[in-house]
Amino acid sequence: MADPSSYCTAVTQGYGGALHQHYHDTVYGFPVTDDNALFGRLLLEINQAGLSWDTVLNKAESIKAAYADFDIATVAAFTETDIERLLQNPGIIRMRKKIEAAIYNANQCLELQKTHGSFGAWIDAQHPQKEEDWVQLFKQKFKFTGKEITKEFLMGTGYIKGAHDPACPVYTTVLDAQPKWLEE
Ligand SMILES: [Zn+2]
């Protein structure tokens, strides 16, 4: 979703069917507080790199199952055997660098849980800051988190604004859920 406002328009006009409708109406831009869910969202954004969001949404459930329901501690302990297992799984994005990034990032999340109480609390503690500073921070902390991935992750989880077009019917529902960017 390079252009969120056009994503809103496309989805409300029926683009992508039920899968996109569900994601757009109930997930995209809504705040996420559970650490494993946050980690899962970052993992999905990373897996989108170079591919369409459609591909990732279609595979989202298989990706979640393959990555232990996005359980941070479990993924952090993945070994070379797990990497080989994932590389054989046609239901996911089979790219070694993305798999290794997931494991590395899970370990980084574990560290943040130790130092800040939770991954979410760490993000909260950095908030608010400029987009380019978020990008730098994520580059230092995680693997495979470039500008677009960091931005989409933060937008998709309500940390920075811009997920929905103000004219989108879901915009006010998102506001009711009090995304973090409202505090800026
Ligand atoms: Zn929308």
C-alpha cells in the first residue's frame, strides 16, 4: 500500500474482495497492544518487501501458523532446522533473509521486553518522533526494516497517521479506537 488513500478508495469499491475488506475495515490503522500481534504485523510488513500486499494477505494465516502464531519467544529460539522447515513451506514467503530477519527481530523484541517491559512499551517510549527518526531507530534495532516497511508498520498499527483517508468510512472508527498518533 504505497498510497493509503487510494487503498481506501480501492477497497470501498470492492478491490481485493473480502480479505482486503476485512483487513481495511478492522485491522489497518487500528492500535495494537499485544506484543506478539505487534511482532506479527512487523513480520508481515517485512515479508511484503518486493511483493504485493495481496500476496501477503493471502498467505497471512499460513505465515502465522509457520511462525508459531507470532509468539516472540518461540520464534526467537528458532534454529537452522526451523529455517530449513520454513524454506520448504510453500504457504509462506520462502526467502532466507526474511526468515533470518524474523528470528533476529524476535530476539530484539525479547530484549526490549526486558528493558522496557514490552515491545509496545518501547515503541510508546519513542513516541512521538519524526518519520525519518523512526526509520533510523528501526534500522538500528531491527533487520530488514527500511523506510517503507517501518512507515507501513507504524501506520498500520496506529503509531503514525495516514492509514485511512479522512473521507474513508472507517476513518472515524479508527479515531474511536484512539490510535497513538492522536496524542501528537
Ligand atoms: Zn480506509
